[in-house]
Amino acid sequence: MLRGYAGRILMINLQNKKIVEEEVEEVWCKSYVGGKGFAAKILLERSEKGVDPLSEGNLLIFAVGPMNASLVPGSNRLGAFFKSPLTGIWGESYCGGQIATQFKRAGFDAMVITGRSDEPVYLLIDDGKVFIKKADHIWGKDSFETQDILMKDHGSDFQVAAIGPAGENLVKFACIDHSKGRQFGRCGAGAVMGSKKLKAIAVRGSRKYEPADMKAVEKVRSKVLAEVREKHKSLSTYGTPGILPIVNEAGALPTYYWSEKPFDEYEKISPELLKSKYYKSRRSCYGCSIACCYTSEIQDATHVKSEGPEYETLYALGSLCGITELDWIIRLNDVCDRLGLDTITAGNVLGFAMECYRRGILSKEDFGGLEPTFGDAQSALDLIVKIAYREGVGAVLAEGVRGAARIIGRGAEEFAVHVKGLEPPGYDPRALKGMALAYAVSSRGACHLRHMAYRPNLVGKHPFRPDIKVNRFSYEDQPQIVKELEDFYTLVDSMIYCHFLCLPIAGPILWDEMLEAFNGVTGLNMEMDSFKESAARINNLIRLYNLREEAPPDTQYPKVWLTQPLKRKGAEGEVVSEEKLKEMLVEYYRLRGWSDQGIPTDRVAKS
């Protein structure tokens, strides 16, 4: 077996309690790298076309890559891959912390979970030995309580990932929590676990992985450690909220459910205020010196202590809902984490509900006595609980923005903001034309992490050739940038690295460092052209999967972005031109070698 790989895929059927191990073929490693690449191959070839995402037939895959449990900094992500119950297409999500390292040390490259248990269970993976255990005593508990119980039962050296009540109740955007604040957040992985009656996964391992070329690995490691603190001062100082001033200044901070208006009370949720008043401690994921994870505390009778809020939570539960009190945003974040809800979709759903109330589409009676106006944090909290337990209007909102709009009707679909069913993160594409294309073509819907095109657009530099300027209002050159970024992050998510160690422009891990680390760990001595071909191959598989599952066309776009000009300083008058968007799509397809309709040709699909 190649160095850097465990060489085993764990197959678990919760229906018949059958556990089987499969060997990983060396050709897989060369062609699909690991993580996301392995999952793409498995989902396309082993899942049934049109399978209900919440049925026993949906596959839930957890996977690592060759860098996990290595000496290379930032190799600390575990990926989850599945057909999304929120979107009905490709779903993926990644979690940091310590769990990926323990999973790899337990001796597996991937775990494929099928079937549905007749009773609540959890998985105990102890140094390669796998047990399906009864979970009656933790079913109904929130995700934090579940982790505490399992670590008390089995030992604090186990790393645990668990769902909360939202996952149990099949909320379409339920997440999986790890380490009380790290999430497999997007696309509804928690609902897939809940549908299988799988409450949690506890794992530990002791296996060691020696690289093929220690000198090459040490060279990359030394470079990263020497550069990372200087290049990521803002992340170390503020965590992800450090980007908030830049996004706000560019007029790209979404407000009042994707309205054109500015957020005049930005200072009330600023990273400076968050750090000075609420940050109490920080921690890092495995092998990372940035330590961007901050814990916030509210010193009152509630004494809430919660990791974050991250930038995406500040935007989604803050500016998007018109909520300006950091105390409340921290509380809302904590409740979402405990109940097991993705905060990006939760904030979008709350904002959508507030807009429905503002327009008179939903009444006080529809909301069970609540009057959810923009800025009303108490109503937001009450709705979050209703959603997690599918109570009253919460059962409708639990379907996500697209699903809720279809149920509500009365014109709600006209202003429902999503792409392919996934609600957007905190970057308004009217102010960042690269994001306009990135949202359209992302494999999981309105996503920022498959490309991270917001960074070169905000900084004004090409992600890999910083001497080339990027105009965030121009549609020119964006297809090339998005395509290259997508290929790059496909390999990042197959290796698997943390995106913050692989930031466009800054790095310190970019194309050359990533290939050098891959060759140093595995001993493959792959050339750059072949390395990039692997990325294209993986993206083709995912595109074919989405086409098979009848994903909406890339041209299906939120009306508000196309028709409502911004009135924010830094991006006044900007919209997304529908004509220019279509032109970008055609050029992106050309660069991919796909047809004008975005379909991989036979030659490309087989490459």
C-alpha cells in the first residue's frame, strides 16, 4: 500500500448490522487522491439513482485523505459526503478539531454507512475494532450532552461527533457537532444520520503513518510554520470574524434577508467588540498554530459559553436578520450548536420567515403567536426551537428556504434566496462577480468553500498569480479564476487540508506546496499536470452525479440578485447581469471541456 493511506474502507450496514472491510486499490489513490475524490467515486458508482436522501438506501460516507495524521500542518479535516436531504443533489461537509486524526489512526481511509437501524445506535470505533452500540440513553439529548455522556462512558481520549434533536427530527439542514462547536455544517448531514437512527460516532486510534520522504515533508512543514502566523494574523487575532470589516466595506455584507440596504449598525457586531468584550479563550484544531477558534462567554445569569460565533454565523444570525446585539447572536449560535442546526441555513430561514411576516404572507397566527420582525432576537430563538422539534410553523421552516417557500406559496418563491436548494453564505454576489459564478456552478449549491472566490475578488489579486489584478465588478476572467480555484480546493478537500492553510494569494500551502507534500507523504512523484488532472477527474464525477440526480440548471438564479440594485456604499447600483452570468457559464464550461449545456463529454467524463 502507498504511504499515507490506511488501505481500508469500512462498510457498515445498520440494517443487518453487517460490518465489512474493503481494501483500497493503489490506482484509486493515484486517480482520486482520497477524501472527496474517494467519496465521488463511491457515490456515483454505488448509490441508486433517485434515492430518497432520508431513506435507508442513501450512503453516508466519512473520509480522510493521505495528509491526515501526517506531519503537515492543517491536515485535520474529516469529510462527510452524501445525497443532501436539503438539496437532493451532491452533499458534502467538513469538520475540524481532532476527530479526523483519530479516524485515520483507527486505520481507515473511509467509512460507508448504509441501511437504517430499527433502534437508536451509535458507532464505537476503537483502534480498528468497530461496535454498533445501543443509544437509547442518549437519544433525545442535545449534541453537547451526548458527547459528554459518551466520553464519560468510554474515555476522554475518544473523539465524538453527534447529532442533536434537529437531526433526530429530520430537519433538512441539521448538522453534526464535534467538540462542542466544530460542525459538519452544511447540506443536512445530521438529518441523514438521524434517518439512519445513528446518534453518534466515537473513535480513537493509535496507528502511525511514516511518510515516504521525510525530508520533503519537513521542508513543507517548516515553510508553513514559518509563514503562517505572519500571513494569518487576522485569523489568529479575531478568528473568522476578522473578515467582517472587509466584506462590509465592499458592500458585500448581506442584510435584512438579501435586501439592497446597508447594515448601519455594523459596529455593534464588529470583531473588535467581539474580542474585547466576549472572547475568553482560544483553541486550535490538530496540528494547527493559527488557533482561530475562540470561545465567547456572556457574563450574566445565563452564563452562556459557546465556541464562536464564526463570521458566517455573525452574518446569518446578525446582519441578515437585522439582529445587532452580540449577546443574542452568541445565544442563538449556542442553541443552534446544541440542537444541531447549521447556522448559515438557520439564519437564512429566519430571515426568510421575517420577510414573509413583513410582506403579510404569514401572520401572527401562522407563527403561533410570534411576530418575527427584523431585529427581534427573542422570536428568532423561539423559531429555532420550533424548527428543531418541528413544532407548528417550525415543521415548514425545517424544510429550508426552498422547501418552505414551496409549501407557503402566495409568491414566497419569488423572493426565496437559494441556489439549487442551498442557502448562500455571507457574500453578496452583486458586489463580487466571481461569487456570482461560483454560486451558480458549485456542486452543492450556493457555496463559498468549493472555490473561495470571494478572497481574490475582495483583495483584488489573482489567487495564484498576485501580480495580476482582479476587478470584483468585472465579469471578465472570473471563469478562469473560479475554475482553477475549484480544481485547487477539490484537491485540498481530497488531501484533506484546512482551507485556512490554503488561502488564495496568501497560502502558505498553494499548488507547489500541496504537490510537494503529496509526493513526500505518498512517494508517488506525481507531475503537476497529472495532479491537476486528478482534480478535473473528481469534478467530472461529481458533475455526472448531479446530472444523474437531476440537479437544477446553473442558470436558475435568485431573482433578487438579478433585479434589485444595491444601495450600499462600496457597491451602489450593482446587480448580477443575467446575460453576463450566462456568458460566464459558457466560458466556464469551455474551460472544463464540457458541452455548452454544462455536460461532460464522453472523452472528458472518462478521463
